[in-house]
Amino acid sequence: MKSVFISVVLLIVVIAMASADDTPKKVYYDVNEAPSLFEKFVKEYNREYKDETDRKTHYDAFVKSLHSINEMNANQPHATFGINQFADYTEEERKSMFGFKNQ
């Protein structure tokens, strides 16, 4: 009886350890899905653009961010990167926002 109880407890511990995966899940974005990801981004962050040219400029910046996010997730084992409120910023907007004016 005691060995059955120990076996059951060990089985529960093994199952719990196997299901407790604390490794952060890496996010890799399929760039082919950029149009739908961008639409979701626009809604989530309430983006409004001046015109279609401005929208296209920010869409292109967003796609560039997707590539950067994928690259950083591939090269940084202890960090996970994803889409945030800055994902559609152009280089000029980033420089202006973060103070990199002389680069």
C-alpha cells in the first residue's frame, strides 16, 4: 500500500514537472501575414494616419519591425520580443522620440 502511494505521488510530480514549462515562448511573425497583423495593430493602438501615403509609410516601418523582432528573438535566448506601440515608427520618428538626432 505504501509503495502504491509513493508511486502515485512520484507520477504526479513527474507529470507536474513535465507540464511546468517556464521557458518563454518565442514569437516569430510570418511576414506574409503582415497586412492582417498591421490591421490588428492599428485597431489595438488606435492609429490614425494622415492619408494613404502616410499609412503605407508606417506599414513599411511595421514590416521592418517584424523582421527585427524575428531576428532579435532568434538571437536573444533569454528575452522575448513582440509587437508594441512603437512597431510602426519610422526611423525618423524613432530618432526623434528616443533622442538619436545625430545618427
